[in-house]
Amino acid sequence: MDAVMFLVRQMRYAAHVMPIAATLGCAATPQTSTGLKPTSGQSPSGGGNPAQAHSESATYSESHPGPAIARPQAPSEADSYRRYPAPVIPAGSAAPASVVPVGAPVPASAVNPVPSHVIPATAFGPTADRADTQLRVVAVIGTDSVITDDEVWQMVRQRAGEYVKLTGTERETREKELFKESLRSLIDRELILADFLAKLRKNKPELIDKLQAESRQSAEKELNRFRKLNHITNEADFAKALRSQGMSIKGLQRQIERKSMVDIYLGQLLKDKKATVTLAEVHQYYLTHSDEFRVEDEVKWLDLFVSFNRFATPAEAKKYAEDLHRQAVAGSDFVELVKKHGHGDSALRDGEGIGHKRGEILPRELETTVFTLAAGQVSNLIPTPTGYHIVKTTERQNAGVKPFDEQTQKDVRAKLSSHVSQREYQRVIEELWRKTTVRVVELP
């Protein structure tokens, strides 16, 4: 297969499959005081490692709408700079001396500080819409890659749900913790990307421009998808919505582009490692972690209700219910019967009954019957003080331990593959930290 087309397909896969929050390598924040739609489900945390994000990417689908843009009361950029003042260094000035010598191990929790500096944004390209054209560098990776405080803060603000309700020193402490976690995540990203690009320059330099062009196209598609989801019709309104959250289009696009390229590289590095999980290892994990496979009694069911209030006599109501019961037993579409002929609010839920576990089923008179039925079975008429119910169980899970079936094996293999990927990712990151000079300036 042509190498260029392979990279292009991998890039499209990464951008199409992963929701924005995962693509950015940050957690999807809960919706707060914003009208923008939140993401469904959890995505990999910004404090976690991209190997996990890569291993989980296949579980996401096109239905995931993108990140929740929370409305944090984070300090403005101006406030941040006033709180953490630093002298300005003219463009072209020498970078600070390295505090992490080549070959030295770097702890995952922190870095040694050196004095902070400000350099013009034009020195490394745009990462945010800044009116003052100056950004503070908080990390220098190797000789040609930097991370600014603005980029870190934009990632922090995507996790606003973790601090937006806090106040005072508690909030400030949490913001600083997230800043440090996000910075570490961004440094890891840049180390991986630098290694990837260095290998391309050596072996396939002609692929770099094509890779970057494809990443830009993928990011634009993802941003367009997010705009449509939130019914934002133009660029100006989108920029305004992001600015209100302390973010920018350029910053968001940069994160998507660079994370997409990293995902491609990690996918290649970790692909072969995942394949090493054997059936024997899967079975051994199943036997030694039985608690993970214990399940409760659980049921999914449909509820068709016939109300006494709709008839002159209880006998008429029973006759009506018996006719519906005959249709249901004969194989008529149960949901259609509920919607067209039922008198309960289950019609608003596509026929779904209330509750899935013991003690949750409503009305309570139905619980015994619901848990007695096998999947696909229709009950007899169930009389209650207000009318008759006919229920149908659609899915039934009995309490106990999941069988070692194909689905269980698939789940265990995915978990073990994720563990292998994370270990390999950590090995790669530690190696890159050892061989690369990383300078981190004073943190907030």
C-alpha cells in the first residue's frame, strides 16, 4: 500500500472516529451555564495518556457530538498575566538553559522550574487569538518546539467542570493542578510528534507536507461538525462562543491537528503490541478477576397500559386489554400497540417501562412478573388499581458471573490490549524524555 495513502486513511480514521474531547486529549466537561450541546459519555482525560485514548478510539462513533464548552469563570488572559508577571525577552533572544539534561530521568509529577519568559507569538506560529501578539512560553522541547501558557490554559478550560463550582484558594489550587497536568500532557504530545516528524524527515520527508495538510482538513471538518451540532452558522459566532469560554478557534484547531498526527504515530507503534494478547492470557484474567464479571439481575421491558378511566365499566377495559394481549402474543409490534392503543406515559418512551433492577420497577406490582419473564416473552394481563398492564421483556440478565463467551473474551482482550498499550506508551515517553532536552519555566 502506498505510504501516503496509508497515512491519509489513518488520519481520516482518527479524526472521524474520535470525538473532539478525546482528540484533544482532555476530559469532556459537564455542561454548565452554556447553550452549547455537551458530549455524551466520558472521554479520555487530559491528565491521562494518549495510549489510552488511542485504545479507546474505536469505541466512539459518529454519534458523539463533541466537547461541552463549559462557561468557566476562569481568570482572563490579562488577569493570568498580572498574577504571574514576567520580564519580556525580545524576539531572537537565547532560550533559557536546560534544567533537564539529556539522559536524565524526569519524574511524571513535576519539572524543575527556571525563570518564565515572554516571546512574540510570531516566533512559533499562532496558537490563539491574542490582541497583544505576545504569549508566555512555559515549555521548550528540543530546539524548535514550544508550549505557551495560552495553549495550556485553553486545555484547562476544557476541564472547567472540575473547578468551576469551587471558590477562593480551593479553586485556585485546582486550577494550578490542572495546569500542571495539562502541561505535562502537552509536553508528552510534542515529544511524540517531534519523534514522528524526525523519522519522516529522515525516511519520507515528502510525506510531512501531506500529513500536515490532511491534519488541517480533518480539524476543519471536526470544527464544522461541532458548529452544526450547536447550530452555529458562521465563523464569527463560533469564535465568540469559544472566546466566552476562554478558548479560540486557532487554539482548538491546533490541538486537533497535532493530536491527530500523534494518534497516527501511536497507532503504528502500539499496533503490534496489541496483537500479542493470547487467548490463554484472556482466560487467565477472567479466572483471576471474577469480581469484575459479576452482574446483577437486570431487565429491559416494555409496558402497555389500559386505563379504567377510558371505559364505562371495568369489564369493557378488560375486553379492550384482552384484545391487545392477543395481538401482542400473535407477534404484532409491541411498541406500535403501546403508541397507538396504550393509555400510559410509556408511549412517550417508545414503550419502555420504568426501572431495570430489582426495587426500581414501577408500578411495583409489575416487578415480580417482569423478572419472571424470559427475553421476548409477553405477560398475561396484570391488574392494578388503575387498570391493566401487559409487559414484554426485551432483554434479561440474570445475577451471577458473565459466561466466558465471545463478547466477554472481546471485552477482556480490549482491556489487556489497553494495558499493554499504556505500558508501551509509558516506555516510549520515558525514552523520549531521556533523549530530549525539555525546559519548563516557572508554573503558576
